[in-house]
Amino acid sequence: MKYHVISLRMGCLTTLLHTEVNDMDFDTEGRVIVYGTDNEAYYLLTDSVQMED
């Protein structure tokens, strides 16, 4: 799976593979937070999960 995310710290758009994701959680406003293996936190973009071929 691929996840299209925006870095909380830098604000840049990137794509993470499922192997680059440590955990996911919700913030107080209901947004999905993705924690990467790079120790960064990201917002998951709506309808952005793609299955790999």
C-alpha cells in the first residue's frame, strides 16, 4: 500500500509505503496521523491510500 501524506513539521507532500509506517492514530480533530519509520509524523490525505500492483 502507498499512503499520500503531508509532513506535520515541514508541510511537504510525500508518499509512504506500508513498510515505512510505524503506527497510525487520530488527533483531537479526527484527522489521521501517520507515524513513519523516519520518526516523522504526517497527516494522511483523504482517499489517498493506493494498493500496489
